[in-house]
Amino acid sequence: DQQVKQNSPSLSVQEGRISILNCDYTNSMFDYFLWYKKYPAEGPTFLISISSIKDKNEDGRFTVFLNKSAKHLSLHIVPSQPGDSAVYFCAAIGGAGTASKLTFGTGTRLQVTL
Amino acid sequence: NAGVMQNPRHLVRRRGQEARLRCSPMKGHSHVYWYRQLPEEGLKFMVYLQKENIIDESGMPKERFSAEFPKEGPSILRIQQVVRGDSAAYFCASSSPDRGRYEQYFGPGTRLTVT
């Protein structure tokens, strides 16, 4: 039962353009969401998070949008850079206010081309 | 560097041997999590620990796997009598939710190969 889904296994974007990575979830108990970036042979690196009481959070080139009614979130990267090429994982926590396990999606491989 | 430390980075074991994976959390973090990534899959939660306590082990296989986070020293994930299916990347993460931050920060992982 995949509670966090990233339906696009890969995405290719030109340098300078916007990258949009999507994530859907099914568990309505999730109330805190995170995006991680992962390079091969390294651990995931935290990028940005959002609480379910918000619908947008921005940090530099990264913006996360949350649509609770649709159980959907997206990560926007603008402008995209070649160094952004990596696998991006969406993750969710149920019951923010308590430390809890992360439930991960299967990842989207982003390639930023010159 | 005050990041999450894991060792060894690579570990090769023959079937039936024991594997011990170590994790030192970020400075100031008291919560440790272990995740496993099988080839071509996402990360799956295994266990969540605080000092001297297992909080959630719902993702741990029932047999051969154990974890601890002693009062002193690193957290240890122990796999007894390893089998080929245990070959994976094992990641440790730490957090400091008592400071109102729920982000988990990951170490570089230990890549276990069972031959």
C-alpha cells in the first residue's frame, strides 16, 4: 500500500526553466510534508518542508505547494540548474507535534539539461 | 562537521554472518531513525529510537534484526545471519523534534552487500 506516490519516475528540464515535481498522498493523518534530494551513493538531503496548516512555503529557488483537499503537493524549482539533477523524494509525517517516521514516495529523477 | 555519521560506508558479509551498522546523530539530536533502501526502491522506515528506548519498530523484520541507542555511544543496527535479500543501503537519520523541528537529517548510508 503506497501511501505517498510520485507518479513520474523521471523529468527532464532545460537549465533556467521551472522544474515541477508532483506528489500525491492517501493518508489523511499526514500533516507534515518534506522534500529530499538524493545523489547516487549519498544520503538524502533535506530541501524544504511544509505543515498542513499552510498551503505554500518558499526558500530561495524552492517552493512547495500543498493542496490538502486534493491530497497533493508539488515542489517548484526555479530557475533550474544542472546541479539540481538528482532524485527527489517526497515524504510525509503523520501527527506533527510528535516525532514520527517518514513515509517516502518512490522518487522522481530530475535531469536538468544545458 | 556536525552531520549524521555512519560507519562503515561499505560492508561485505557472507551469508550467515552478522552485520553491525553504526550511526552517530547530529549534535544536539536525541532521536534516531533507521531506513532501508532496496535496489530501485524508495526508502522504507525500519525503527525509531531515543536514548535507551525503542519508540517504534513497526518496520523492522521480526527476526534477525535488532537496534539499540545506548546512553553512551552510537546507535547500532544489528543484522544476524545475513541473507542475500538483506543487501541494501541502510540510512540513519536524526531529528530534534523537541525543538519544534520535525525534519530528519540523514547520514551517508551504509551499503551492505551479502555474498
